[in-house]
Amino acid sequence: MREVRAAPDWKARVAEGLPPEIAQETPLDLYGLLTGLPAGAAQIPWNGPRAQIIEHPAHAPGHAAVLIAERGVLVAGDMLSDVLVPNFDELNDTNDPLGEYLTGLRLLEDVASDVAVMVPGHGSVCGADEIRARIEQDRAYVLTVRAGRVPSDPRVGPTAKPGWEWTTDISVAHVQRLAERAG
């Protein structure tokens, strides 16, 4: 990431990869300034409460959630959103992006009973009462895409929250790309 920032036009190049609807609204000043944890790290090395890393293959290589069990908080990363549909790692030609997403959901479901508050990377924070519903909604979405259909999902189409209508394009593209990939 730091190499990306070395190019004089790096912000424009990064913005090209964002959906046009949000490119202008996405702050990029901190892009690429994070230092990754070592592979296989089981917790965040800090002086705060124990923060367990739940690494899984869903969404992207190295994607993870963080569970702060003593506080009952799950930071879900780019999963379990009430506004953004699941996004799959389709860049690697040898993986099973839908199976990997289902694995990630299963790992989050395994810790859901320890969670009072879930913080997604996009959308609204929710309480324990809604976590399992979001897991089931994402699972249904993935299984529908696996069946080769565009999901009927409240985050897609006319029921998408204002400003998130572009998620419909993601859904259609998922089905098309995965069908092409299956060949």
C-alpha cells in the first residue's frame, strides 16, 4: 500500500476502483497507512482488553473480525452490514469465493452468543438480537448467488437504503462473474 501512495496520482488511481457514487465522498488520507499484523496472529497486541482476531477467507485475503469478548463487542469488518450486500473475493482464480464467505459467516456465528454489540464496516451497529438475523440474511444472499440468481434482498433494488442503491449493480455483477467463472 505504501508503494501506491508514492505515486503522485495515487488518490486518483485509488478512486478509480471505487463505485462512482461514493468515490467523491470517500476520504483517502489514511489509505495505506495501516501496518498489518503478522500472519496467524490470534489477538491484537495492545494494552487494552483482549481482542481476539477471527481471521477467515470471506470478502478478501487476510480479512478478519475482532472479538472483544469481555466487552461483548464484535467488529465484523466488511460483513454483516444492513446496507451493503456480501462482497466476495473473486480476484483469485483458484478460490471458492462463495464457500469462503460461508466459512466466514460460520466463524462469526460461532462467536455470536458472546456478542452484545456488533459493529460492521458499513452500515448500522446492532445488538445481540439482530446479529443472527444478519448472518442468516447474508447466508441466504450467498446461497442465492450460488444458485445463479440475483438475490431478492432488502439491500438491493428499490428497497436499498438511500445512497446505497448501487448495491444492486454489485449483485448483478456477482451473478454474472461467478457464472462466467463456472464456465
